[in-house]
Amino acid sequence: MQHIRLRPLVAACVLMGSSTSIFAQLGLNLSVDIRSLTMGNAVTADPPGISAIHFNPAGLTKLKGLQTDVQGIVANFDIQKEFSAPAGYNVFGFSDDPLICNDAPDNPSSLCTDYKGPVRGDVEYASLYIPFLKKTVDMGKGWPVIAPSGGISYNPPGSKLTFATAAYAPMVAGFGSENGNPGNYMGQQVAIERITYLSPSVAYEVTDELSIGASIGMSYQAVALKTDLRFPNEMIGVLRMVDESICAPFRGNNNMITDMILLGLCNGDEGMDPFGTFGQLQVSMEQNLSPSFNLGLLWEPNDEFGFGLVYQSAAKMRLRGNYEIRNANAPRQLIQGMNQSVTGQILAAILDFPSSIPETESGLMSMNLEYPAHVQAGIKYKILPKLQVNVDVGWTDFKAWEKFSFEFDRQISALRIAKLLSNNVTGNSLSLPLGFDSPWNWGIGFEYSATDRLKLRAGYEPRTSSIPDNKRNPMIPINNAQLFGFGLGYRWDEDTDIDLSLGFLRSRDNIPANTSNMANATGVDNILLNPYAGLNIKTNTKVTILGLNYRKRW
């Protein structure tokens, strides 16, 4: 029983944690620099103009005089989700889940007789969290996410120092869908963004061959979520069985004796259903200043070869915001019915149950989050006079997301109950173990100088997921992914360069029933978040990115 009250808050925290982690992988380095995108992000030894602030600040020494850099990136997210019932599907003997069953609501059978087959719950539009409005805005069907950026650098005549700053988005992504979408139980509206609005940087040319550099990033971080909630759990299946098999003969004829024996469980007008909606959750959290730093080294002993190394520091944050839960009628009726019975009241007091569940609950919450550190090294090499190849290897410390910690602004009865079951819970705090991995990744890029003015580029970056197989979920449907980039650079005149780029990221995932305890596990212990318990899940994600860059030397 206590799990019914606990779940909305736990679901909030799990969804926030998983959306942050998965989005970080999906959106990482997709909206920083379009030239890097076309080179598979293998640019540590060949930093791209002022964007070297992010990829390797030592590369700023290659910029002479006063330079400006302006670019615009447009990204379209095509996210498809598919749900289906495997053979033998049921939750405590029930399989008439309206998500995948065509049976009429008044069908007396608890087992589905007509399955819909694969059900689509595709994302319908892009979404963005707007800081000054403190709300998530839907872009509308067909509208992409737009991420403009710009920077400026200055190298005094004859100086070995170069100074620069830029505004860019290391991570930005978001999606949404209309009411009633089957995918809404793991995010009807999700948005996460990290925007670096100021990045003072300096690079020093130690010798003609060696440069070092450093940058400080001052960033804004936000994460927002709106989702429907449901919990197809064995325990709630028991409650439905009690309501339909035991309470039915007594409903309307209750007396004190039956009320005492049945603990008031039959007093509600609406019974519990493992496939019913428990409510809706809305959460938003942000931090206005999240500092980090980058350190870089660039060694170019000759025109054919170069080596680069960059360390991007972690950023420890304390996100703050609020939550709102709209509770459905069934769980409210259950608690109300128990408190109308003497024995129900005694049991509720022993278990520290609330006297009632309000229609709406809201409050303030905070979250400890660490933006993971990243190390990357790479080389560039001219295999032909006009053809250069770049190869990079990088490591990101997603292991830092071993757990997420949340704190609430008040004592919450659900957490007071849960602390008896777990050492990770106190009356006003919750820690959730996630167990992410820290994988190595690599990328490769080619640049061909077709003429003195025109350069053609192509790159490839396979992205290994840090999410264990038993944690996969359709919040952001991505596991392992592949990034392809194509583009060209054109020198308009001796002081002006224009880059045009096209990127494409794809990821397909298959989550068979009962393989992920954050999506589709069944059993009594799927307490946290499994809205698609017992169902097969397939996802197909495609992200298309178009970018234009304008660089000017003054």
C-alpha cells in the first residue's frame, strides 16, 4: 500500500535522472560547432576557429588579429516508439491493457481477446525550456530546434597570447507530444539544455610548434519534464482483484462488520487498476551559473602532422525548482475509503498513511547533478597533399552518475515510509542508484582541399551508450548511436570563410519485455518506474542537423 503513495515522487526523481543522463548523450557536441560535426568531432588536433574554446583552447593561437564567428544550427528530432504485447502477457492475471488491447471497457474478461498489434507512440514536435519564462514551449509540428551561437577572439600584433570568448550550447534537446499519446507515460514533454553564455579564454604560443590554452565556461543548466503516470504492478493487480472479486458483492450493502473486515478497501467508488492513469507529474529545475573549465595542448611539429589533447572539467551543480503532481481519482478514493473504516484507520496510522490524498500536490525540490568530465586526444595527418585525416579518442566520466540525490523543502509522508525500506531515503531526501558506465568513444574525419577556396569534409562518430542494458528506456530512445557528418568550407575572400554542414544521427533500440527495470519489468519489485511493464519496446531515433557558419577577420 505504501508504494502507491510513494510512486509519484519516486517516478519524478527517476524520470528527471534518466532524462538528464540520456539527453546528455544524445545532445552532446551536436550544437557546438558545425565544422566539428562534419569531422566526426575529431578536431582536438585541428580546432575549429573560435569553437576551439570548447574543443581545445590551445588552438586559439592559430587565430590572428580580431576575428568573429557566428553560426546557426537547426536540428530536427524524429523519434519513433513502438509498444507490443509478447506471448503470455499479463500483470497478475490481467492483460486488458487499453494501450495495446482493443477490447471494450465493459468486456467482462480480464484477459485481452483482441490485441492491437504494435502501437506507435511517436514524438510529435520539438520542445525547449525558456529560462526567463520558466516554462517549456512546444515548437509545433514540423518545427526544428534552433541553436544560434557566436564568438570573438583577439591576438594583439606580435603577441603570443590570444584572448577569446563565445556563447554556445554544449547540450540542447527536447521533445513533446499531444495528450493521449501512448508514449506519454515516459515523458509527454521533456527538455534539457546547457548553454554557455560566457567563456573567457586565453591561449599561449609556447614555441612555433607548441601551444597551450585554457577557458572558463559560465553556463546555464535546465531540465524540465511533464509526464503521465501509471504503474502496472503486481500489487495493484491484487487491489483490482480484491475490488472485482471480493468487494463487488458488498458494494452498496456495506455495514460495520464488512467494513472492519475489509479495512475500508471497498468503500471507494472507483477501484484500483494496474493499467489506469495515476495522475500527471510536472517538474522543472535550473541553475543560472554552472562554472567549468577546459585545458588544452596542441603540438604541430610540421605541416603534415599535429597532436591535440583537451580536458573538460566536471561541473557540480545544485539544480533547484518545483514539482506538481495531479493525482487521479482511484488512489484518492482508496485512501479515503480506508479512513472511513475503523480498522482501516488503525492500519493507516500504523503504516503512517496520510489521512487523504489531495487532488494536486506541489512544492520545491533540489537536485545534485554533476556534468561529467571529458578527456579527448587526437591527431591530424595529411595522407596526401590535399587530403587530411583526423582521428580522436575520448572518454566521458558518466560513472559520476552512479546515483542522483534529491531533496524536498518539507517532510514528505511518502519518504518517511520509504526510509524504513531503504538506506537511500530520509524524510525529506532521496538518493537513486543508477549505475552508469564510462565508455570510450572515437571519431574520424576527412578534409579534402578541392581548390584553394573550397574544402570538402566528411566524418563518422559511433557513440557507445553509457546506459546498462537493464536501464534502457524510451524516455529518450537511444542506446548505441552513429553520427555521420558532411560539409564544405568556402573562402569567400581572404578575410571571410563560410561553412555549410549536414549531420545525421541515428539509433535503434529493442527492449524486450522484462529486460529493463526502468521501462518494462514486471513483478512485485518493479516499484520505481515501469509504465510499460511486460511489453516489448522498440525505438528508432533520427536527428538531422543543418548548420551555417560565418567567420570574419577584421
